[in-house]
Amino acid sequence: MSSRPSRGAARLAAILDALPDGLVLVNCNGTVVNANTIALGMFETPGTALVGRGLLDLLPDFDSRLIPGSMRRPDNTDEQGRTKPARMVARRTDGGEFPVEVTSASLEDGREAYDSYGGYTGDELLMLVVRDLTGTLDTEAELARSQRQTEMILRAASEGVVGTDTDGRVVLVNPAAAQILGHRAGELGGRELHPLILAKRADGEPFPYEESPLADTLKSGRKHRVRGQVLWTKKGERVPVDLTTAPVRDGDQLVGAVMTFTDRRPYEQLAEQHAAELADRAERAAAEREAQQERYASLAARHEQLTAVLAESLRGPLEELRTRLGALAADDAGQLWPEANQVLHHLTAGYARMTALVDNVLGYQRLDAGAEKLDKRVTLLDGVVSAGIDGAVELIGPGRAQFAVHTPPIEAEVDPARLATALAHLVADVAGVDATGRNRAAVPGAGPADSTIVVAAARRGDVVRIEVRGPYAGG
């Protein structure tokens, strides 16, 4: 203590000076009359003294009714005159402030109490225990901030989080867990977790506590992760979850466990919805395939009908009519007048063209249906081009076009008959003759058209190019 004690009290003063908190003695005037070393270090600054200062100068928020001799005694003291710890702002002798926690106690016989310290003869004293909270408040603020962050995280988490002690009783539950389980958070605190949510298996059979992952975690400290675990709500509804249990340790000591779980019902609903959508799509696809098959069958039937009409009902009469007209036009007797004979020749050519067109359509239909295959073989292209020009003359009529052909002896692997047919139609296109045998209208302002049709073949590496040019587009 600050005053010089007698030898009998020296030992007690040394003990008080060694305390971690400051001790201050105040007389009935509210003046500091003594203090231990910690109190002196707290309040004093160089060149100033603590003893002799007024208490309210040092602790402005201190309740003055607690000072000895006050006419009004406070109601917040116990039978021995002690008060509960109170936090306030203290002021050093130089005016600097710092937070403290103060506890006070009245000493009824001041002389006797202070005589034990030696040297003071007052009647009644007040002893204050002052604890510096400078570092404590920072720690408490950090802890409070961490606690708020933890609470915000727990509130924001969509997974259920439940903490238990070593007996499996609930000590922590976040809102998501309470909502999933159908309980209010306040109803779960202090209750055993296993009977509440894990008492039964998925099939309704009892689930012993010893076999649960929570029990093993609390017993052995091992973590567990269980997929498809079933929990039970307050209303007795089953909740499929993915569950995890982990131990909580304080140093090396196991003090509890944390159980987290994710409600799988939304995922299962999505899976069911997805499965239903897939089934619906599969059903619609099957219906569409069936409808397409019906359409394909209908088209195949129409294709067969068209082929039959072209091959039997149309081509036969056309061929017969062409033959008769040709015989009549070629009669040497000349029984008809010249104009009629010329018309017969045109009719014969027209029916020949129609017969050729029918043959070409039938050939393509048979090739497209797979009834016939391409007959590829190595062939000289000049012969194929000559056959194509002959076919073109049959389509457009004799004497209606002139040809300039440039075909060097080039061999190529082709289907000669079908390539000749394709060339014949290209030549007919550039000749400007339609399916009826009439010439297409000339382009206005183009002048007289040259009827010469150029057919040229050339080889570039492994590729053979056949070019057809004429007075009209289409080559």
C-alpha cells in the first residue's frame, strides 16, 4: 500500500500489492486515503498523486450514495455492504480516461480496518476493487463480433445445424434445422436429440441410439457422413437428408458434436419432376415416331401407287400412242396434207419426250427407294457425253439446237446411263425447252440468243469437271 505500514501489517500490504486488481480506500469525505500498487499504476501519472484526490474525480459515474456518511443509502448492496460489479469510465490524474469494472464494500469500523494497514485513524471507510477493462473490452468486442457473424452465418445457412453436448442434448439449433424438423428453436434446447428426430429408421423400425452416427461421434470422436438418412419431424413426417456429424473439442477434450443435414425433399421432387418430364417426352417422341411411321407408310404407299401409275397406267398408253403416231407420220402413202403430217411429227416427238421423262422419273424413284443401285465402272467420258446429247435431242426435239462438244479421252468411274440422263436434262435446261417442248421466253433486251450449246469436259487431278453452257441458265 502507499502509506508506510507497521511491521505487523507489512506482510498483508505486500499481498494486497500483489493482487491483479487495484484497491482504493475512500473516507467519509469521498477522498482517497490509500491505494495498492496496481491502483497507483492505473490512476497516477508522473508528477501527480492519487492519494488525496476526490473519488468522483476519478470515477465520475460512481454512485455517491455509497460513500461513507451518505444520508441516502443505495438499495443495491448486500448485507455486508458489498455491491455487484459495475462498469464505468475512470479518469486518471492527468485527465485520461479508460474503462473499468468497480466493486465496492463498506468497512464499518474504519479505524480498526485501517489500523491493520497502519497509520490512519478515520471512522468509516469504503474499499473499492477496480479492474482495468482496456484489453478486456477489446476482447469482448471481438468475441461479440465473432458471435454475431456466427449467428448470421447460421441464420443464413440453408442446411440444418444442431449442436449437442456430450450427453446428446441440444445446445444449439439454427432456424433452418428448426424449420426442416417442424419445431420451434426454443422447444429443442436441452432436449435429447436422438429420440426427437432419429428414433426410427426409414421403414419405421426403432433405431437404437448406439447404432446412430451421433452416438459414435460422441463416443469415439469420429466424423460421419450418411447419405439418405431419414429424420422425423414433430408431426411424424419422414425427411430424407444427407447428414454429417463432427466432434467439437476444447483442446484435447471432447465437449460435444455438431450435426448438419440437407433436406433432400426438394431434390427428390426435382428428380420426380424430371423423370415425369422425361417420361412425357419419351411418350411424345414415341407418338411422333408412330405418326412419322404412319406418314412414311402413307408416302411409301403413294410412292408405290405413283410408280405403278407411271410404269403401267401412263407409260404403256404413251408408248402405244407414240408408236401409232410415228407409224402414221412415217406412212409413205402421204394420205394427209403436209401441215397435218408436220403436226403428227411434233406429236410423235412430244410423246417420245413424255415417255423419256416418265422413264427418267421411274429410274430416279427406283434408285431412291433402293430397288436399283448405281452401276459404277471405268468409262470413257466422250461416249457418256455423246449419249447425253442424244438424250437431250430426244427431250428438246431434233434440229432445235447446235452443239459444240469438247471431250478429250478421259476415263472416270461413273454410272454411264445415269450420268448421260443427268447431262441430257442439263442440256435441255440451257436450251430453254420446257416439259411441253416450248421455248422459254427470252430475257427482255438480251438481243437474239445464240442456240449453240457448249459441253466441255476437263480433268483436274482426281476430279473430272463437265461444264454445260447455253443460251439459258441452268447448266
